[in-house]
Amino acid sequence: MKIALSGEPEAGHLQFMQQLGLQHVVSGAEASPEGVVVLEPMQRKREAFAKAGLSWDVIENLPPLCYDKVMFGLPGREEQCDKVCQSIRNIAKAGIPVLQYQWMLLGGLRTEYSPTGRGGARYPRFDMEVAQRMPAAAMDWLRGGGPYPHLPDRDMSQQEVRDNLAYFLERIVPVAEAEGVKIAAHPDDAPVPYYMGVGRILVDEAGMQQVIDAVPSPNNGLGFCMGTIGTMDKVDVVSAIRRFGGQQRIFFAHFRNPRGQVPVFDEVFPDEGDIDMVAAVQAFNEVGFDGLIRIDHCPGVVGDNGRADRSFAFQVGYLNGLVKALRELGGK
């Protein structure tokens, strides 16, 4: 596995990633007003990363407004699919092998950020009981987490959401396969089956398998978010790595160790969560995962900056230590 952070080609952040010894980076790609990810800006960004010794190997994520009509089954979805296909062709020309997307119609969900952790660290939390009292306030895109289409104006069943995803994959996966781009679906975070009347379908292992099976292809797989999958009800992350990694359908991974599962969980430090992180890294090795694993989210620590560099540095060091120790020990 290759350890990465999410970043932009800004001098301070490039230097920070160099100081941590990273060689890989994850970044987003902006779309044009017409909804197409344009080639030239990607090429410029990739070159800027390369000058700093960083390889940009994953786009995270396809902007949701590029495919919101498909998600909601609205008129114009066919045109959006055509534009996503053009985006994939441009991504291939830019030399970026993995595109992650989210099928979260309402985006991510969190309810509070409070000093509940060790030493007063601020832990992001999701509590379904709290969320039900203030449902819109728990939606991260309404709290500055990025643009999403709109609040729901009607209920949507899980089957309707699943059918819309199948429509999307049937049209884009053949293009991705032809262009050599791997398409990775991020699970629903928080993994609750319904929110504000709208179905969420990547909330358990069965749902993730259905995405893979909807359009069988070596280029249709998962963005394996350890944190989200670790908060799924009665799901064991190590077993899930073996299941989906054994199918060679983990194209990208997030490193995060939560405590608790839905309906209540906290995002804690990697050495105090419920996932056996040693066993998880061993499982990634066993299935031959050689993709990027990005340090994902983090507790808030004293004296940190807006990028949370202090907290991320701790987690990079923690994962790097695990990987090197297991390598030296022969994976045992």
C-alpha cells in the first residue's frame, strides 16, 4: 500500500508532505460550468505535484453536481452521463488511474464536534437520536463541506436509489474500462439506511457487493473507507478487506479508526478505535492491495492549523510504523 494525504499544490502543504516522506497525493478535480472535468487544469496540477516529487494517483471525488440528476432520477440524466464519460476520457489523458465518487444523495452526516477525547481532543461524532431532532443541521454540505444538489423534496426508496446507480454504472463503466480508469464508490457516511426519507444503499457489505455486481468489470469497485465501514452495524473491517480485496475490487482506501457503530460513533485516534489496525494492514497485504491509502479525517488537537497538519502527521507516522514493522516481520 502507498500512504497519501489529500492536498493541493500549495507551497506550504507540498513542503509538509515532503517532510513526512510521502510520495503520493490525493486531490480533487474541478468541473467546468457544463459539468465536465477539464483536461488542462488536471495536467497543470499533476505537473505541480510531480515537481515536488508527488504522484497524483486518485481524484477524490467527482463533483456531485456533475451527476446529481442521475442520482435523483431527474430529466437530463442521460446528458450528465455523457459528460461524465467525457470527464473519464480526460482523466485518462491526464494519467490519473482512479476516480472516486459518492452516491450519497444527501452527503455526509455528523452531529457534533466536541472536546470529548483524551486530553480534550475534539472528536467528530454521529448520534442518530440527535440527528433526528435536527436532520438538516447534520448534513455536512450545509455546514461548509462542499456543494451538494439540494434538500430532498420527496421520499426515495433504497431500490430507486439503487436503480439510479445501476443506470449510471451501465453507461460509465464501459468507458472507464476502455480508458483504463478505475471507478471507486465511497460508502455512505454515516451508514444509516434512510435519512430524511431518502435511501442510502452503501451502508452494509451486501450493498457494497451489489455495486460491484451491478456492472461486473475489473474497473468497477470501491473506495474502501475503513472509518465508514467500521461504523456499519455488525460489520468487521478486517473481514470486509478480505472479502472485497479478495475480489480485487478495492481501488483506494481511507485510513481511520472509529469507536462505536451506528447509531452512535466517534472518530477517534487510530490507536484507540475498535478496529484492529494491525490485523487490517495485514489483511490489505494478504489480498495484494497496492493502491493508495489516504489518512482520512482526524481528531482536533491543540495548536493545530486549518489543515489539521499536527493530527494528520500523527496518523501518517502511526500507519507508516505499522507498515514498516509488518514488512520487517514478514507480515506476521
